[in-house]
Amino acid sequence: MAPSLEAEPESVASVLANPQKPQLVAPEPEHCPGPESQQAGTADSCAGCPNQAICATAPKGPDPDIPLITARLSGVKHKILILSGKGGVGKSTFTSLLAHAFATNAEQTVGVMDTDICGPSIPKMLGVEGETIHVSSTGWSPAWAMDNLAVMSIQFMLPNRDDAIIWRGPKKNGLIKQFLKDVEWGDLDFLLVDTPPGTSDEHLSVNTYLKKSGIDGAVMVTTPQEVSLLDVRKEIDFCRKAGIKVLGLVENMSGFVCPKCTHESEIFKATTGGGRKLAEEMGIAFLGSVPLDPRIGMACDYGESFFDSFPDSPACRALKGVVKGLATEMGLDPEVVMPEEDDA
Amino acid sequence: MAPSLEAEPESVASVLANPQKPQLVAPEPEHCPGPESQQAGTADSCAGCPNQAICATAPKGPDPDIPLITARLSGVKHKILILSGKGGVGKSTFTSLLAHAFATNAEQTVGVMDTDICGPSIPKMLGVEGETIHVSSTGWSPAWAMDNLAVMSIQFMLPNRDDAIIWRGPKKNGLIKQFLKDVEWGDLDFLLVDTPPGTSDEHLSVNTYLKKSGIDGAVMVTTPQEVSLLDVRKEIDFCRKAGIKVLGLVENMSGFVCPKCTHESEIFKATTGGGRKLAEEMGIAFLGSVPLDPRIGMACDYGESFFDSFPDSPACRALKGVVKGLATEMGLDPEVVMPEEDDA
């Protein structure tokens, strides 16, 4: 028999439903009250079970921190996750561009939470790499990239910029919880949650902790390549299983226009139809294609706003279309979310 | 006081030394025998400690599976990790190119182990996406991409290609252990271990499980951008702390030559000196720069060997230089590792 994951059809649902399930040393016995139940470790059937001590000491019932998180985030109007599946498709870049776009309206306040613990890029991209966190009796203060743009990342807590953060899952989950529970986010119009690649600890934790306070949905970022689309399909599957609405798909690095001869090359070729076809197949909104523009990467390396630096570039126009499409998907007025300079 | 990670200076070393340390519910008391010691949970000082039950039931001493892994891999001459820090810089692409390069010598046998559990790309890139795993009494058979190129990935175990693999750390670690312990790798000249981005569960596990059988070293992959170099520095820090030799650094996607006018553009601009400067700074070997060639991505999407398809392209010549440099760093004869067609 081939070792197939089909043997455990319940595992995904059970992981999502019971994020706190303790790690057992033996299979659950027939009359097990459930390792996460109130009777775990103390029921009659627990006597003699090798898991008894583990179950008895494991945390019971709903996480007591979740109401605290919900209270802390009560002033946050919209919560958006940025997901991709594959790494390096421009997730953090898109998150920082989206933050700058929302922040162009001075009456909106935007927060960015970087849940990529082992490879935080957001502080660099938003130009707040040198910041540290200040703590008062009411909580941790985020760093402010602009008057109306708050940022929180593990990068602010590192003694040395180049230190590796060698953390297994539980420590990462603990920090993400602190970012939600202890940071003084205050009144925000948008909280953007940038995630690392994959569908693992960070994604499960963000979903668990934010479920009660409500997630507006997730934006998927991909490149046109099949290897990236492959992982986006997995990420959409994750969202469906976790009950997170997919707000739409953005195709990044769609084509490169030679600055000398204006010939457009498909650097990451869409051998299987690219993002637009995938969005159609999966029944989600296609928010647009953003061409590959080296100046986006440069703006990120320097921590500047690409919107301010190159407002007339094709990439900037494409990004504005994506932001407006996203606002529409969220039921917001695109002209309020990102007012055009010309209209002002 | 700002919450700094400096408060726990021992954590990295302790994580690396005690991969099995149980998760405690309270701080270790003054006379704690150590939660991973043989006396854990049973010493006099354990009486009344809230961790007692957890420590008593946690696994003790060295992992009994490590000698099994060492025995299973006794026929593997060289073990190479491919690391990057950031995602999407071409780690899996480079791994598959390296595998094809080593496999050009028909007398060498190469194995590729994909430890990216949540976003496996290797099967697609090596053209074995549709394979499943066969199990016999002696172990799991890897998939064979060529007569002398074996592959193992979680992708082979999925009932549906697009299923999300929503696993927290411990389950990922368990599968990586099985890939090393249960797969019939047989006699290999090279085992290439492709890793996901970051410095977390997968990296710690691979290091722990392979330590005894010996890792030749790690190849770092980066793009010229500062946001990627930032994460590579963290990954080099990880290797130093974990005692893994860094064999060298490859700069990927270094420049793009317009197919129409041959003008070269720096798509991912090296605003801070790129890979070469980083390698100098960190005192590691710089193996070379590989230009961005859309045909590499296409070859990967189709699961073909880029070396066979476009042997005369600049990217192919650059890659050959990288492979030869790597062979030299490993103390091998470059002409044996990858014989040139012309010389044959």
C-alpha cells in the first residue's frame, strides 16, 4: 500500500478546529473523552492511558487570549491577509505597496503586521528597518513608517540585523499572538497581515486568533509561472477549508518591458494560462496583472513609496487598478480608499 | 524596557542542542535536572513542579531513530543542503539544475529530497509530478526522474495535486524523518536536500537528523536585491550556529538580456553590491552569477533539463561554472562531476 495522506481525511479539519490539541504519545483509546475536552486526563477511561499526564496538563477549552485579541482589535475596521503559497512572488512587496496606496488618503490609518518570523522583509521595504519597539503599561507601540502607517515586525526586536531567528512553530505562534494581543494598534482602517510562504503554523495561528474579530478576506499573489500557480491552488484550498474569503488574485511580474527598445518579454512565462485563467478556474476575482518593473524592487530596497516616486509608470497604473478592484471586492468606495491626485 | 530577543541569549544554541526539549507550562525551577535529562520528572526537585507530568512522559536522551537514519544513508557519499533564507530566489530551480548537472555523468547517481512540505516544487521541475510512492518490506521507493536521478517529495503522497498541506511543525518534522529513515536511497553519489525558505522546523530537523551521517555543506542561493541578501545573512548565521559548512553562494537572476536588442537590464538591482560583495564580507566562496533566462523557468514548468535543451546559452555556461566551483569547494574533480560533452 502506498503511503497516502488519504488515510487521514480528518486531519486538516481537525487541525483547524482544535489548534490547541496536545501532542499525544499514543493513539487515543476507544472511550477517550477527547484530548482537548474539559475531562481530558481525568475521565474514568483515562486511567492507564499513556497520554493521561499530557492531556491532564494541556490547556483546556477555547484559548483565553482570544477575547483579549478581539478587544485589542475592536478599533480595526478591515483585516486583510496577504497570501501566496510560493515564496518570492512579491507578497511583501505587494503588502507594502498596498499599505502605501491605502495611506495616500490621509484620513485613513493603516497597520502592517509582518508574520514572517524567519525572514522579515516588511521593515526594510517600508523604510523603518532601524526602529525598535517601545513598551508602555498599555502595550507595545508599533513603528510608524508614515503619520498614518504603523508597522510591527520581529525585525524591530533583533539585537543584530543579521541574526538568524531559529524558531520552531510554537515560539512563532507565541510571537504572532503577542503582535495581536499586546500591540497598541488603536483605531485602524486597514490591518494588512503579511504571511510567510506555505500553509503552516503562522497561517493557522493568524486564522485562529483573528477568527472571532473577523477577517475581511485574503489577497493571493502569484507570478504567471505554473510552479507558482501550483502553490496558489493549495493556498486557495487552505482558505476554503479555513473559511477565509478569497478577495482576489494579483498576478505579479507579468512581463518586462526593455527600457531600451520597449520590447516586452515574459520573464516568468505563463505556460499554463497564468493568473487570469487560474482565477476563472477557481471562481475568484482577478484583480489584475502588474508588470515587472525593476524600480519597484529599488523603491523597496530604499524603503520608499513606489506610488510617490513613479506615479506615471505602467506598473503604478496597474497597481492602482488592483487596489481599486480590491476595494470594490470589499464593498468599499475605490475613490475614497485611494483618491487620485488629479481628482483632488 | 523594549522586548528584545537578547533576553534569551541561549535559546538558539539550546534549540539546536536539544531538539526534543518538551514544551513546558512553567519556567524550569532552580534545581531542575533538565527537561530532556534521564531524571526529568522523577528527580526529587520535580515534586510539585507544574512541568512534572510533561517531563516524565517526554522522550529521553538521543533520538533512537538517528542511528537508523545513519545506517540508511551509509551508501550516500555527499550530502548537500540548498538554502536561501528568502523564498522565490530560485532555490528549487537551482536544486533541479544541480541534480541534472550531476546526473550528466551516467556513472554518478543523484538523489533529491524535497523538504518543502507546504509548497513542493521539485516534482514539477524534474518532470515526475504524476508519480506515487511504492512501498516494499525494505522501505519506500523514490521516484526516478532519470536512470540515475531519484526524487522524494510529499507531492507524491497527495490524493489531489492542489490539496493544501496544512501541517504544523511536528508533523513536518515527522515526514522529513521518514524521508531519511524509510526511503531506499541506496548508493548515491550526491543527495541534494532542497529546503523551504526560513530557519525553522524543517532546517532544524534536517540538521539534527543528518548530523551523525555527515553533511558536506550548504549552498546559499540569492538574488542581487538587498531584501534577499538580508535573509541570506540570517541563513549564514544559522549555518554557523548549527556547525554546517557553507560551500558557497550563488547569485541567481543577475541580469536580463533583452532577446530583441540584447540590452542587459538589472531586474533585481544590486543596490548594495549583490552576492559577490556579500560573499566577500562573510568570507564564503562566491560560486558565480546566473543571468535571468526565461527559458530556465520554462524548462522547469515542463520538467525538462535546461542543460540538455539550451547547452550554449549564457545561463547554461554560467551554471556550469557554478557547478564546477562547487565541486572544487567539495574537494572533487570538476571534470568527473560534470564532464563536458566536447571532452567526451
